[in-house]
Amino acid sequence: MGVSLIARVTGVLLLVSTLVLGQPARPANAACAASTGPGIPAPTGLPSGIPGFHARWYGQSGYPTLCPGGRSTATVAYFNSGSLGWVRGRLGEAAYLDTWGPEPGQDQISPLGGDGTAGSLATGWPRYNRIAMQPAPYVGPGQVAWFQFTIQAPLTPGYYRLYLRPLIEGATWLEDFGVFWLITVLDPDGSAPTQSGAVYSPLGYSDLSVPTARGAVNAHLIKERLTDVTVRTLTANSTDCTSDCPAKPLAQYVSENGAYAGMNGTYLCPPDYAACAGKINSYDYAVYNSNLRRWINRSALIGQNSLLTFNGTATVYRRSFVYGQNASLMNAPITAAITMFPLLLQSGAVVDSEFEQTAVQKTRGTKGAIGVDGTYVYLAIVSNATVTESAYALQARGARDALNLDGGGTSAMYVSGAYTVGPGRLLPNAIVLTKP
């Protein structure tokens, strides 16, 4: 089946997988009810014809919530982006899915399935460490393989993950895109198990369902090591501006700065808001322009907003005036900085700011955020969440400090040459990540 036909049926198949896959074994306690989350659709703009064996992730069915011992059928699609076909049953040419790290680890036994050997569960996998094999006899360049496999929930409630990576058996590993399944195993009475620490997030871009203490939400996430990227905060204006301020699409910020990724910055006054007449595209927040090496809207530092600064490492301030009124801090070198409201996380704890939030911030919608944990930087756009719920989502992904960003119709995220969210509105400021 060619990629053009596959592209037309992707949405249907993912919808079908959401509705009919993931049916568990009948629980002993009728109070426990299983479910399956929404499927994750394919990205756009996939490369093809790369010399040799190559694959690109092409979508997957949703994460299951199961009762102890229940079963679910999972589906994941991979696009053959290489120049060589995959041939089932032929060593050195057949495509498989392998168990991968960090859970359960490369070639390791998973508590979620197997072939019944080496102490694994008997769920129909080709081997205890091979999750699935290509279903079609031949998957040519530009075609898509739909792998299916069965997951069985452990008897102990909790949150389990199954990471996988494709390979050509006996020849080479294919690309690692951090693909995994999050399996929630309910308590026997149907209640959610207790959260225990952050859920692992792969590097690069992910579109993930995030279980939190406030319920599951979906998040578009970019996660990178601070040592591997440079965070840059940028403005379209080179001087302070109060109305008709310059603005441009996120893709332009990324391309002009040779960046790998980026997302929208602060709240702004968009031209489609009647209340913004006379102050279009202005923003009441201080942003450090990394290219100009100086503050835009510097006076806004003396205020109640929160601040995140970068200089190899990141520093967070609950109130920006603590920074703005301290000469030694103001004179210390930084490479990027942005103020916004509210602060979402500080030292790993969700900041209680709801008494200060607006009605819109307390309403579920699309919310943006930037977070750090000492090792990683996180750029996130969280769907169908309040500002506080977005804080719990960043906490669940591992961030220790996080700052709210704009969302709604302004939401935009751009990664590796394409929008994953947006493009949204034209932006007077943005955050980008560059790599050496």
C-alpha cells in the first residue's frame, strides 16, 4: 500500500484503534473499567528515499488504562523512509520491534508481554524481546507497516511503560524516536493508582498523554539537554513598543536564527481582540533579546511577574522585581530570559497561584509552558488544561521549575522544519533552541 493511500486512511485507522483496540480481559471486580486514550496521529513532511534501511514513526493507538491482568492490543505504524524494502522472514531484511530502554531496556524481558519463554508472559510476541514483526510480506520504500502486539497488565496496580525501537533483524537498528506505551493499571476498585515520581520523556519532540494528579492531559513536548542546546529568547522589536509592534511567524524566528525548534513566548495583545485597539501586538512582559543582548521592556522587570534566566544553566524567580532591583544580578551575564505569569513550578512543587489567576487561566484550553530541571529544558503545549493543570503536566514530565507561556490561538511549536502545533498568530516574541 503506497503512502498516499495510507495518508488518506491514517485518521480512520487511528480512530478505529482508539474505539476497538485495547479491550481487556473481563475483570473480576465489575467496578474496574478499562479504557483506551486517543490515538496519536502521524507527523507531516516525512523524508523518503534515504540510502539504506531507515524508518520514521507514523502514528500509534492510544495509551490503555487496564484492570489488573487485563489485555490490550496496541498498533504502531512506521513509514519506510529508506531506499531498501523490508522482507518478512528473510534475515537481514525483516523488520521487527525490539524492547528498548529505559523500560524494560534493550533486548530485555518486559512485564507487559512476551512469547512465554525466559519467564515472559505469553501474549503472542515473536520472542520475549521482540514485540512484533512486520505484518506484510514486503514493505517497500515509501510504504507503511502497521505493527500490532498484545499487552497484558500486571496484577500490581501502577504505571508501566513499554519502550520500543524498530530494527532490521540481523542487519541494523532503525531510528529511535522514543516511542513508548504508558499502561495505567487500576486498583481493583477501579480507582487510579498513586503517582510515584515523574514519567520518563524521550529527548526531542514527543506528543504524549500525561497522567497527572488532576487527570490525564495531552502534551506536545520538546525536551533537550541544556548542554546540547542554546536557549534563545527573541523579539521582533528592537526597542520598546506600545502599539502596532512588529510580529512574525514562529517559523521565521526559527529560520532566521538557524534554530532546531521553537515555540511562542509571552501573552500578547493580538489584532483580533477589540480590547487591543491602540496596543496591537504589544506585550507587558520583559524579554531579553538574545541577539541584541539586552532587555526589551526592561521596566517590566520591576513587577510581580515571574522570571526565568539562562546562562548555560537556568535560574527561576517567583517575582521578577527580586532580580530587577538587585544590581549584581542585573549585571551578571545571561544568554536568554523571559518574564510571564504565573510561575508553574518551583523546586519541584506546583506553585499555588489560583487566587491570582484570571478566569481564562482557570478555564481549560491550550496552555504553553517552559520548564527546566537542572539537566533538561522543556517546551510544552498542553491541550484541554487549566494553567494549574499544565503545571501538573510539567511536573509529571520531570520539570522542577516551570513558567507559564501564552496558549490558545497563539499556540505554536515548530520542530525540525515543520509545525507540530500552530502556526498560530504572528508573534512579537518567541523562544528558540539552537544546536552546535
